[in-house]
Amino acid sequence: MADEISFDDFMKVDIRTGTVTRAEPFPEARKPAIKLWVDFGGKIGVRKTSAQITAHYASDTLVGRQVMAVVNFPARQIGPFMSEVLVLGVPDEDGAIVLLSPDQPVPDGGRMH
């Protein structure tokens, strides 16, 4: 278990819902990954990221899927690609990532409470 944090610490992490608008294989990545463009609507708009999710997902099945992501991390260079958000997931029993998403459609940009 991680160290205990305050509610104010939690509120600093901006987790939002977005819809994948584009997805491509990322063959240049050290580990198998997919490049994602996620639309968070409004002021945030479309942000890109890469995710090591190839065990459960193919790039052609992700467009239109809603995901949860941290949108207030600084951008990070991943090989030749700049990642602007962190898409969230949890490992299955084999350690492969399963994406977190709302179980019903919600507006893009909705903040997690």
C-alpha cells in the first residue's frame, strides 16, 4: 500500500474522461505499445499518449472508447513520441494492463471525484 495522502493531495491529480479519436501501433517503442490521441473536450482538447496495452487491445479497436487519464502531468518524451497524458489501467493476473473507463457513456472532460 502507498503512503497516506491528504484530500488536498488527491485533488492535485486531475483525472478526466476522454474518448480515443485515433490509435496507431508504436513499433519504435522498447516494449510493445499503442499511440493514442484522446479527446478530453473543452479547454483540454485532444492530447496524445502511448500505452503498453497490446496484450488486450489492438489499435483498430480503440477508436471511440472512453478512457480515464491523468491530464496534469508534464509532457514526457517516449522515444520519438511526446506523451502528454497518462492513460490509467490496472494489471490483470498476468500483469497485462486493462484500461480504466466509465461503465456508462459520460461527457468528455468529466473530472473523476
